Amino acid sequence: MASKELKVFTREEVAKHDEDGDLWIIIDGKVYDISRFKNLHPGGASVLLDAEVAGKDATEAFYGLHRHEVIEKPQYKRLQIGVIEGEKSVIHSQIVGELSKVPYAEPTWLSAGYHSPYYSDNHRQFQKAVRKFIDEVVTPDARAREEDGKPPSASVIEAMAKLNLHAMRMGPGKHLKGLELMGGIVKPEQMIITQEFARAGCRGYGDGLMAGSVIGLPPVLNFGSDEIKAKVVPDVLSGKKPICLAISEAFAGSDVAGLRTTAVKTPDGKHWIINGTKKWITNGTFAHYFTVGCKTEDGFTVILVERGEGVETKSIKTSYSPTAGTAFITFDNVKVPVENTLGPEGGGIFVMLSNFNHERWVMICSSARSQRLIVEECLKWTTQRKAFGKPLHSQAVIRSKLAAMISRAEAVQSWLENITYQMNNMSYKEQAKYLAGPIGLLKMTSTKFAQETATDAVQIFGGRGITRTGMGQFIEHYHRTVPFDAILGGAEDVLGDLGVRQAIRQMPKDARL
Ligand code: HEM
């Protein structure tokens, strides 16, 4: 359909259309005929007939109450009948794939005028490609699935598989050999992928997007037999058969020794028989493979289970969306070949611990990036929202909250970049020795900061910060879902304690005041 031709009006002409039945307004240099829309307006008709609005420039009033995306929706966009003579509209949506120009909305390595010791132009090129993909393919699906609670669409999972994004999210390793990454852009950085995904601002969907594989597949990659890897890895990385990590139970979480799911060998020694339950298992409702922590004769053993007889999964209603597929799982006499054992029998603690650093680091990447998104939302809101006749940010108390939020986001990002650099330059063994503690401390810090930022943001947005639609929708979502980062992958206190205990173990014997 050809787009309607827009006419050119003067402000004086618009001012003549200021009454019920003949009602125009100006928003950002564009003229809208809202004569008929007035009675359908979700905010009511009377506000549009107000003497300050009818026939006038309503830009400030509009942006104090609506997100820009409202006026971009086709059903409202078509209300535009013209433009104002000699004026250009200045407000536009974020351009797909582009960086934000709002201060602190991007980490310094992506901000104009800044330098970074860690990132090259290749990283920037890769980041741009990932962002474009997220903006075009992931974000629209994320918003829709957050609404209907269904798992991420198969088309998104397939599109990610085509670019080998699932494989890249596992970090560097043999599994990337021979794959064409992101359409041929080399040297991918997992931190870039994870941080770009967090920008979609849909926490449950983010986990639904195969987060289970990011934590459930590494034990297979690192400890599975060649036969198991040959079967499972392509299934998972193609997105066709997701995997999840099933450790936590109703009985125990951080206390791995308290887990009760058992695996007992059959008399011929060829199979495990698994019985027990698992709780809060991300992606469990739609996973095909399960990396399961079991109590065995020798202690704790990790075993790969395939969905089949005796495996049942039920959705758990958490405070984020069912998109994540959070499950309660029952294993009822599930028979599994002993070849599915991941790592040594009785050596499951080591398998789990070696996985934790990577899992926590991924979560910090996402936590650091989502805090920044909240900073951006708050900077925009406090600029466009007027209170007592002035922008909100002219209040010192508001600026003080913004100062704290910005500082937290920047501090976490800088520490994270340092840790990431260390990870890239240390062996697996060195990482366990030097980084388990710092990663624990950083995750604790990041999620504490994130929760403080969420609380501050709600205060800044007021009622809108606790409303699921409209201006504060990202703040409401963030405030509701931010505790997930503080619990998943290790609770804050446990992680802080881990960091300090590691430091105490490394205290030199001759250290004295
Ligand atoms: C073409 C112009 C406009 C369109 C398409 C429009 C559309 C909407 C929509 C879709 C909502 C529901 C909430 C949301 O999605 O954000 C809303 C709410 C509202 N609108 Fe408008 N609107 C327009 C102009 C205005 C103007 C000029 C005012 C001036 C006062 C206004 C005042 C309100 C109010 C007070 C609410 C309720 C806000 C809330 O509950 O926080 N609208 N509008």
C-alpha cells in the first residue's frame, strides 16, 4: 500500500483544529489528526481536549507519558497527516544495530573517544553484527514470548544455530573447530555475545534461549566420552535437542552433599538406575538431555540422562516468565548406560566445580549489561519527565541516585573486563586456582549492585516502576527478575564466602602486621 501523502502546515493552521470533532496536535514537528482516535485513547479523551494540548505542540506532554515506540506503532503512525513547515523531527527510535548515544548506555570500549586495552576493531565489528542480529531477530521474539510465556521460537533457535552462536556461547574450545562463526567474522568473544543478549531486557526469555545448554553442555564437552560428544554436541549446538543442568533439589542447592537423587548400578554393572527429583531446572520443560548430579556409592557423580521412560518434567511458576522453561523433574527408575557418566565415578564435585567459574562469569556478563540498560532508561526518563515544571534530573536527590547507578555499572564492567582478560590468558587449572574466588566476589558484588540499582530505578519511576506496561516496563521487569541473578549460579553470601575462603587459604605463612 502506498504511504499517505503528508501535507505541510503552519502552527497557526494546526491551532484552528482545537475542539471535539476537529482535533489536531503536533508531536516532534509532525501533525496528527486525533479527532476520531480521541475516544479510543487509552489515557482518556479529556486529556487530549485540554487547552494546553488541543491544536498545540504536545511533544513534551506526550514524552512525559509515553515511550517513543507508541507513536511508531502502525495503528498510531497512520494518524499523522502532515508536518510543520520548516521544522524537522528530531526524535527517532534506536536504529537497528546502532550504538546508543546516551552517556553510559554503552561500556567505554564502545563509546566514542574512549580507548580499551582489551578490545580491537575486530571485536567492534563482531559486536555490531551480534547487536544487529539481536535487534532484528531476538528482541521482537523476546517481547512476544514474554507476553505469551511460550519458549523462544524455533526460528530464532535455528537462526542462532546457522550462525553457530550456540557453539560460540560455550566459549573457546575444540567444539568451534571448522565452524563458520557469525557468517565468517573471526575471533568471537563470548562476553560480547552474552552482553548483547542481555540488552533485550527480557530476563526469562534470555534464560529460555538455551541458557541450560551454556551450563549443561560444558560437562559433556569436558568430561564426556568421544561417543557421547559425537552424539550430543551436534544435537545441542544445532538447537534441535536442548540440554539442561539438573543439580538443585527441593532438599539442597548450594549444599551439594545434601542432594538425594540416587544412581545405583544394575547387577551386571552396565547401567545406572536413577531415582529422585530436581527443582528450579532452567530449560527443563523442553530439554531433551539432562546433566544430572547423583548420589552414588562413591559419593557424587554426574550422569547424562536422555528424555525417555521415567523422566517427567513439570513447569514451575517463578517470578519471571515460563519462557525459561523452569522445571520440577522426576526421575523414576530411569535406566541409563554407564557410558553416560561424565567424569570419574564419585568425582562429580570436581565436574561441577570446574563448571561453576564459567557459569558465574556468564551471569556476571549479563548482570553488568542489564544494569547499564537501567541506567539508560533512567537517564532518558529523568530528562523527558517534568516535575515541578522542570526535568526530573534537576532534583539533587535524583542526580544522587543516578550517580550511584552509573558508578555501580562502570565498576562492575571494569572488574569484569579484567577477570575476562585473566581467563583468556590462564589455563583451566590456573583459572580454578586464581579466579574461583574473584569470580565469586564479583558475582556477589554485581548482583548486590544490580538490586540496589533496581530499587533506585523504581523510586525514580514511581508508580510506573511497578507497572508492567508503558514507560516503566523495563524497570518493573528488572526489579521483578533481578533476584534471579543473585540466586542462580550460587547465592550471594555463599559466593562472597567462597572468595574470602580462597584468599585465606592463600595467605602467606609469614604475613604479620
Ligand atoms: C497521537 C497521540 C497519542 C497516542 C497515539 C497515544 C496513545 C496512548 C497509549 C497507547 C496509551 C497507553 C499507555 C502506553 O502504552 O504508554 C496512552 C496513555 C496515556 N496518554 Fe496518550 N497518546 C497520544 C497522545 C497523548 C497526549 C498528547 C497526551 C497528553 C496529556 C496523552 C495522555 C495520556 C495519558 C495521561 C495516558 C495514561 C498514562 C499512564 O497511565 O501512565 N496522550 N496514550
